[in-house]
Amino acid sequence: MFSALEDFDFNLLHDSDFKEDSVREVIVHPILRELGYTEGGLNRIVRSRSLSHPFVKTGSGEREIRIVPDYLLLASNKPAWVLDAKRPNETITSGEHVEQTYFYAIHPDIRSHYFALCNGCEFALFEKDRHELALHFQISEINHCWDSLYQLLAPLQFDPGAYDPPHESIGAEDTSGFYASIRPLPQIKELKKRSTKRHYGVHGYFTSQIWNVVQEYIKNFSQPGDLVLDPFAGTGVTGIEAVVLGRRAINIDINPLSVFIIKTLATAIDPNALSDAYSQVVSKYEQLCPKSEDQIEIALQTYQYPRDISLPRDSDVESVEQLFSRRQLAELSLLKHLILEITDEYIRDHLLLMFSGLLTKINLTYHAPAGRSPGGGDSGIFKYSRYRIAPDPTFLDTMHYFRSRYKRITAAKKELAPFLSQVAAKDFLIYQGTATDLAGIQDESIDYVYTDPPYGAKIQYLDLSTMWLAWLDLLVSDTDREQEIIVGGRLEKSRENYRELMAQSIDELYRVLKFGRWMSLVFADKNPSYWHTIVETAERAGFEYMGAVPQSTNLPSVKKVQYPSTVLSGQLIINFRKVRSPRAIMKADMGDDATELILETAEGVIADNNGATIDEINSVLIVKGIRMGFLDLLSKKYDDLSPILDAKFDFDVATQKYQQPPNRKFRNAIPVNRRLRYYLFAFLTRRRKQGDDPEFSEIVQHIMPLLKNGITPEDQTILNVLRKLAQETPARRWRLLDEGQMRMDGF
């Protein structure tokens, strides 16, 4: 095992001062030492060795050009491999840095079999002769990959007599130790939703997980080589990030659109062949694009487009073709016709993926944003979760946005290329199917499940995909609709239907998951009954509840925009473990009065946060309800907590936070210091808005009636809390500190 970086704070890699020299000394050098290389002797680290360029000289005197690899590693005093260090923000799996290091490896004085790059975040090892990745991993996961790294690069591997192996075994890691221990629940603060090209901007969809949150969960609950399952795959974030991290993956979704997006994105292709086909389509389109009304009508009679395909009942129009103007239909049908002329199936699918992404903007539901560029708007399908025709439709240039789709898709493919080249087809399975029947997966074969299941009635995925499915000629069967886990939709499914199907899915997930392994379910519905369905079903199946983590997303989801009062701005990630003897969740006998539980919880969150949003209250309530056993009680009585909160608390529209009404006491369950902090904060905030700082005596007089029975702690106790929130002015008055200056210890 490798332990030299065990205490390293990987957040330092995001510091602008952590540059290439830091990567060398802090990351690379400990790895080389642990592999068995030293500063002297036969197995030696040679730093910055200057080599003459074998091919290029300059000037009339043919002056030599010198090239300098960061590290040349010698085994038995012979060149074994080379390594170059880069800054943390530099790419090391493709591009000029790889080409440069390859050039070192083929130098006549070196001729090494391997060459490697490390940027502090990742380590990439290439085979020189094949110019392919032999090993690639995140430095934060080096423990999992150490055996493979050692077996490839230790001096012993280049000369059997060069190195004495350590006394401990160098064999495969014993995975029972990793899974035998209880894993901590990840707490991710930094969100990087738009920082990758492989996810952001590839294709519009109704839900999408933030890739770095998914990555952290996969890294936390699995090891390289493990098999990760997502049976509600969406756009494939779980599967793709699993592959990026060196795992194997299975992505399943009942929606053919989802499967098409993921399969195309995950298929390795020749970028030059794609570029040639794209140029061919664009050239023909520009020649044939209908301009006049007569040409539009001729195009509509010549090329195929969706006809008589009905839309959901709540749509503004009846059929798919009515979502487009005559010009849009003509342009899109011509473009699709030209794409279908491409004979290479995989290249054709990539062009169709660009075409499908284009449909989001080229239709009559497209709503242009006020005060922004016309292309920065959104489709009514995403904006309102239904086919809503825009009051004043915006007509965008079809070919301009098709070119934009090409740039986004090619950027995504370039970013993914190093990872896809390592993955065999059997290691990333993608297929259409239902989570209620995972018949294609063997019992106890999955190492980790991370998935984002549907939220009741919020999104009817198949219905809302009708436009894309029609243009892509993808079919949805009656069986698919019967198995879709939603409330409502064309089949008008009930909550009971939803619960039954969700229960079947969880039973299947239990069957395929190995013992000792974890399942993480993402959920963001405020309705306690849906939460209770998941928790109760998981427990009945045999899972043990291990805890839920509120996870911020910072950006509003489609569900949140459409359902602000019932969908969380963030989400809760609820975690279960499959064990032999699971502990049951306690069921509390609290009578019928769940309102008191809600109010007490709300007051605690308000006190802790100096006011609280409904999302913050609901997240705490759900977690507390599971842990303390009253979630089933809530599920029987409340679909929406808003009416209770509105009746008992003041709502600040500006901050979107609930506040304790002035002069009303907190319930006794909240510790006195927390109550004091809230009362002081609220009182000083009001006085600051009035431009007036109170004296200590005024503060005490205000606080006393709010505490139990009007009895206050000692004045010194109030003063101690006050000093953490405010400062005394020269006039012996108290002024609230800025939030960053307040001390939160002791609460």
C-alpha cells in the first residue's frame, strides 16, 4: 500500500500557488521513492537531464537544440522510463504534453518502453510503442491503483535483480478490508457543474447530476475495477464518471432518448471521419436549403418529418409537427435526410445527436430570454414541463446552431477519448430497460449503485420526450409506459402505482448488489410519503439505512423551476448498505400530532441558520424523520409543509426565509445558547435596519420575555453569546458584526 500522501490535503491542488514545482516535490517525488528509486545508486532518479535534439539544429553552425525531461528513471543504471510533471490545470491524457513526453521516450539515449505524466490530480502512464494509456488514475485514489503501478514501474520490473521487494505481499489488494469498514458519507461543497465538456452542453435533458458530486460518491463507495450500476441513467453521468475513474459500468434507462444519448457519447470514433461527414452534410444543406415559400413546400413534400404523432393532453397543440413552423419543418427534414445519407452507422449517430440537441431551440416552444442573446433561452418542454407554445416564438438560424452542436459534441468526444480508448465494450454496458426487472444482471454482481430515480408526478419522462423520439424514429412500447415509475402520464398512474413500481426496483437492486456494498439514491421531493416509500421498501428488502446527506446544487433544476413548492432546490442523497443482519429503523410512537414535530424541527433550523428556507427545513425534517422514526407518521398526514410553516412563521420574501415571529418564544427543546443566538441576531438585525445600535440593558429587556417562563440566564451568559455576534461601540452600544466575523463556536 502507498501511504506517503495519506495526510495530503488535495484541496491545495486548486490553489493558484500550487504549480509544477509543487507537483514535483509534493506528489511525484514521494511516488518515485516508494516505487524504489533513490537519488543515488543503480535505481536512480535523474532530474532534468539535458539531451541533444536528435533531428533539429539551428543556425549556420548547426547549434544543438537541447530537450529536458523532468525525470529519467534508471533501473540497474539503464533508462527505464521518463516522467514529466505539469501544473494541476494542464491536460495530461492527450495533446502537446503527451507528444512532448513521447518524444523523450523515443530519444536514442533513452528508448524507454513507458512514459508518464502527472499534474498532481492525475497520473497517466503510456506505452511508447502503442502510444496508448496503460494506466490512468486520480492521485487521490493511488492506494487502489498502487499494486498495478508498482507491477509496471518498479525497478524490479525492468531488471529482476535490481530491487529487493518489500516484506509485505505485492499481490492483489484484499478488497474485504475496504468494504468491511463503514464508509463516511461525502460532504461536497464545491460544485463543478459546467466545468466539463463531456456533460455540460451535450444534449438537453430533464435531469442531470453534477459530475463531481457523482465522482466523489463513486470514489468513496467503490474501487477501481468495480462494477457500478445506474438503473435510471438519464444522460449517463454515473456511468461515464465511473469509466473515467477506472470502474466498469452499467447504465439502464426506460427512455430510448436517454440510451441514444449515452451510447453515442460513449462510442469511440475517428474525429477526422466525423469532421469529413459533418462538412459534407453542411455543404449539401447550404446548397439545398429552401428559401422561398415554394421551395419550403417542395421540401415538405420531398423529405420525411414526424406526422400525426400525438402529444400529451396538456400540450398547447395536438401533434409533433404542430410544434414547428413550415420553414422549421422543411429545414429540419432536409438536414435529417442529409445525415441519414451517411453510411457509417457510428458517424451517422453522432450527427443525429447534434441534430437532436438542435431540436431544443428550433421549435415553437422556444422562449427567448429578455435582455440576453436570442440563443440563451430555453424550450417550453424544459421551462414548463409541458409542450407550451411561446407567446412570441423566436426563430433561430438552423445551421448556425447545428454548427454549435458540432463544436460541443466534438469537444466532449475529445475530452472522453483517453478514457474510452481503455474501455472494452463489455466494461460499459448501456441498454434500454426497466429498473423493475434487471434480469440481465446476475445476483450479487454489482459493487455500487448510484442513481437518481423519478420524483412522483414531477416529470413524465416518456411523454415529454415525444418530440425527440419522433424525429429520431425511436419507439416506446406499451410495456415501457406500464413500467415507467411516475405518477400521472398518459396512463394516469396513481401514487400506489408509483410505490409498487419503486418497490420492485429496490427489490431488484438488493438482488444484484453484493453484500457489504452501498446504494446511494438521489431524491428532491418534499412529499414525505415518497420518502417513506423509498425508506420502507429498502428496509423491507433487507437494506440498512446508513444516513442521508443534504447536497446543494446551486443551480435550479427543471423540476424546481416547474414545482417550486414541492421540489427541493438542492437534493438529499440517501445511503443504504446491503448487510447480512440489517438494523431496523426505529418507529416512534408519537400519537397523531405530527404538527408539533414539524414546528419543533422548523424552529431548530431557523435558530441554527438565523432564518431558514423551506428547502433547509425539509431536508432536516426528512433526515430527522428517518433517524427518529416518525417519517411514516409524516407520510400519512402531509404532502406539503408550506401551509403549516406559513401559518406559524413569518416569511421574508426578499431572502425566501421563514423567521420566528417577533416576541414569540422558541419551544424548550432548543438549547438556550442556540435560542439566545437567534433572538440576538434577529433583534440586532432589526435595529441595524433602523440605523440604531441598542445598549446592553435594552438587549436584556428584549431577550428575557422570550426565554422559558420569562426567566433569563445570568447576564454574563447573554453577554458571552452577544460577543460572538456583535461588537461594543465606544458609545457602549452593540453593533452586529458582518457574517464572516461572527463566531459560531459554542452553538
